[in-house]
Amino acid sequence: MGAPSVNPDSRDAFAGEDERSSYGSFGEWKLSLLCKGLGVPMRESKEAGRVFRLLSSSWSGRALGPAPAWQTDITDDGTPFEFSVAFDGRAPRVRILTEAQRAQISPGSSWAAGLALNERLAKLPGVNLERFDRVRDLFAPMDPMEHVGVRFALWHAADLDPIRGTSFKVYLNPQVRGPQSAKGLLMEALARLGANGAGAFLRERISSDDNGNGLAYFSLDLSTHRDSRIKVYVAHPGISAAEIEHPLEGTRDYVPGDGARWIRQLLGTDGPFRRRPLLTCFAFTASGGPPSATLHVPIRDYLNHDGDSLERACEFLAPGDAKKLRRAVELFACRPLSVMASLLTYISLRRLRSGLNVTTYIAPEAFSGRGSGKHAV
């Protein structure tokens, strides 16, 4: 498959010192390129910038420098934010993921910075911290020296929906007290949230010999809407395309064989996938019924370069959406897409009654490095 070359407009902009003088200016510039490529209206693009400034407020003024000021698990090279674009038959939705931080970086200081951001978000219409407060103590990191392997404590994400408005959620770490405590901590959190059915569903999909390493993320929508989600992300090290069917069985709108087909189309192989693991995400709501399931495929670990990844993602999109994604990625990239596979990190797919929800995750590459990175569980 052909690899699109770097867009000249993107390359010229990258040469400007203003766009890369601080974490915040770099992030806003990259976000503006993404919105421009997707054809996002100016009003919505400005809203995206406003939301990014809010989520990045704890570190936006820090000079970018030649190397990250701290290590973060959000991206491979230490950039403390990531963008993604969701396609579901409507206008594409831009999403932002960040990690709040403050000086003397540790899980504890990140947690404190995240709590401060929570208080700012709580002042916005439609944001509610009630469910987070019910489980807050479970996920609060203990003395950082006791859990050196803890990679994160609290992340925040925004979904910029032009119809429903911007919504926020948090990501928490089930392994914050060590992997051996992850299952018990997760089940306690679900019980406190009145989601015992979710616990029963997950027990059937977490193998008895799993020591907790497979429980990657726990996410809560910061809302009291009846469709607000509790999301649990499960990693599947070494799984094959055929084996992914078991955890996906019985989920809402899922068509048997979807997972294996999606993986084969994206990666061109049945596996097993022994590098970065595939993830399944189960989303539970108060309305009951089976959860929806999303399959997250770490394409950067299994494809040759970002040009290949882009074309494989576009195969799942309608022609108009594929054109938007190509233009957005070409504007966003500051290098030829054929150089390596690290800009496009994940493709996620979820079956809808009306078709597919396809999301492409895009790393800003502020430092252009490769590290352990997000989801390396």
C-alpha cells in the first residue's frame, strides 16, 4: 500500500518556534491541524482548543524542550496527551486524552493534579463527580515508593460531539495497588456503583489464572445521564484472532466472527499477537442489558509503517470519511508516513446497529521517541 508523504503545509508550520515553544502551544497547533484536515467547522475547532487548554492547564506553560519533562504512559515518547478521531456515520468526532501533572512527578502528584482538574470540570454544565467520589479512595495511589511499577493514576478525556456537546470521563488504574489486588479492587468498585451484573459478566471473561495484569483501565463518564458508562479494559497477551471471539460473545450488537475478521483485515494475520496485547473494552450503563464491546488493535506494533496503518484504517470507512482521515493525518504528520509505525497507535472497532464505530488514535510525537508506551501491559 502506498504511503502518503508529509504535507508541505504541515512541514512549514513545524519550522515555526511558536508552535513548539511549550507543551500547550504545540498541542493546540497539532489539534488545529487535525481539525482542519477533518473539515471541522471553525466554531467547533475553537471549542476543541478551549477544551484542550482546560485539560492541559497543569502543564501547558512548560517549555517543550528536546526531551519529555516526565514519563507518561499515554504515548510512547512521553507526550502527555493523545488525540483520536471517531467515525460512526455522523460527522467525525475529535477526542482528547491527557494526564494532569505537577512538579515532583509521581503517581501521587499526578493524582493530586487530576483531582484539582476534577474540581475545575465540576463547574461545567453536565459534569458530575458523584460516581467518581464513590470509588475515589479505592484508586488513590499509596506511597509511590511502595508501587514503583504503577504507570499512571488518573487520566482525563473529552469527547467533542458537535450534536450532543462535549462530555468528559476519567481513566483509573485497577493495578494501582499492584496487579495481585486488581480483580478485588475492580469488583469492589463495581459493587459500590451498583453494577454487580458487570462484575458477573467480567468474571466469566477474566481467566482464573490471570494475576491482575490483564486489567488495564477502569473508566467513568463524569455525568449522571442514564446512558453514562462504566468501562473496563481487558488486555489479552498472546491471543489469536480466533480466540478474541470468546470475550466478545454476548455483547450488545456484536456479530459472531466480527473480531477475527477485523483483526485479519487490519493486520493480515491470525496471530498470535505477542507484542503489545489486543484490548477489549466493555461499556456498562445503568439502563441494563449486555455491555457494548470495543476491540482495540495496537497497529503500530504489527504493521510496517503509518502509511500502511492509515490505509488499513480507511478500508473500514465510507469513502468520504476515508478522505477526511487521510487529509487529517497528512496535515498532522511532520514526517513521511513511511518512516516508521508510531503516529497511528491504535484502531478500535465497535459494532453498532447502524454499522461500525471506527476510531483512529493519533500520537502527537512531540519527542518522536519509542518507549514502553500506552497499553504495554
